[in-house]
Amino acid sequence: MTVADVIPPPVPGRPGAPRRRCVRHEDREASGRCTECGGAFCRECVTEHEDRLYCAPCFAARLAGAARAVRPKRDWRRWRAAGATAGSMLCLVVGFYALGRVLAAIPPDLHDGTIWKDTFGR
């Protein structure tokens, strides 16, 4: 048994139909098109990413664009918790200050009980 018996002969192209060639390798037949630039490339020149074919320059540009688009997020949880604590403390201080001002504005006669004698005349 020879190699020619095991490997089937190549299928001839349709008559009149031009065969597409790889943009980079003129001696190779193109197997796919880049979805970005639309160029025809052989199997070695294209990369499949997310069910799409890309040539090397378009794929590199896509990865560089994705890297620029994804910025690391800052972790604001610590600052949010510190701000909530500081805001709560400020509210407590202002509340106690206002309560102290209200209690200080009460006349001393009310504590002695003499305000009722003066008001109702008993």
C-alpha cells in the first residue's frame, strides 16, 4: 500500500472560479477571512476568538483596545465605610449640641417648680 492509496487526491477547483490566496503567503490557499479587515488568510495566519476569525494585526489591535477599555476598579468600600462612620459621628455631635441648647434654654423656674406658682397664681 502506498501513500497515494491512503491520501485522496485534492479536489479540483470549480472551473472559472478564481482561488483565493493568502495575503501573506502567495503560495497558500486562503481558508478564511478576517472579520475586521476582510482580508483572506491561510489557516496559519488567522486566529479564532469568540467564534470569529481575526488576522494577527487585527487581533492585536482588538486585545490592545480591550486592555485600554478595562480599567481596574478602585475599591471604595473602605472609604465608604469611613465616610459613613464620620457622618454618623457628626450627626451625633450636632444632635447632642442641639439637645444641649434646647435644655439650656429652659428657664430655671421650671426645675424649681416655681414657674407654676407664678403662672397660675397659687
